[in-house]
Amino acid sequence: MKIVYHCYGGAHSSVVAAGIHLGRVPTDRIPTAQELQRIPLFDGPVGKDHGLIRFMGRDEFGNDIYTLGRRNAGKQIERVLHGLAELVGEPKDLVMVDVLSYVNWIMVVGGYTSRKLGLVTFGRPIVTWGVQHFFWDIASVVQRVKMTVASDNLLTRGR
């Protein structure tokens, strides 16, 4: 299965969701700034990277985990990718997870300052604090995805 976490820029909420999914950050507490900033691609992608699907790793069930920055085209991108999955005969093998709704105004300000204005020293701590503020919301989405995928994997393997 391929799981794609997507958000506006592919630099914060989707990357953190993928990091949680892959066990790269603790989920028994809010991660430190350093733990969040060690997630690959955290606060890294910029405008020219939007639209790129980036492989983040493979989870414990063997699912490939990806991130995607898609600006404001969430539903359109989901339709295109699901259409492509049907074309290649694997429509049930793709899970799209929109995490843009877990972006708060603090993350927007910090991300804009860091990624768009290039003021990383100022913006990165702000966006990191914003992620910490909404961490449990992002973690709960990932937990629901993992539970759904795990039950789908059990059903598929049981046949």
C-alpha cells in the first residue's frame, strides 16, 4: 500500500505525520523541537518542490509512506492520483491523507517566514512551536490511518 500525507507546502504537517507514522518521533509525549527538526524534510521543501511526491520510508506493515506539498489543490490532486492508481490497476493500494486542516496560524506564519522569506533562524522555531501545539491532532490522524491500514492488511492477508 502507498500512503501519501499531503498539505499545502509539504514541509510541516505532512512531514510530521509521515514522521509519526514511521516512528521517527515519540507519540507518548509532545516531541522536542530537536526531535521534530530531525524528521527528514522538516521545514525543508520550498515553492519549487510543490507537486513532488517524496518517499519518506516503509512502515512496519510494509507500506510505503510519502509526503506531498500540493498548495490549495488537495481534492484535485487526490482525484488525479486515484485516477492514476486505477489506470495502473491498483486503486485500493493508494491512501491519500489530507493534513492541511491541522495547520494552525502559528505554523503558517513560521512556515512563511522560514520557507518563503528565507528567514529560517526566525521562522523555524515559530513553525516548530506551532507543530508542537497541534501535535496530538496530527498524531490522532496518523493513528486512525495506521489502524485502518493494519485492519486492511489483516483482511487482505487472511484471504
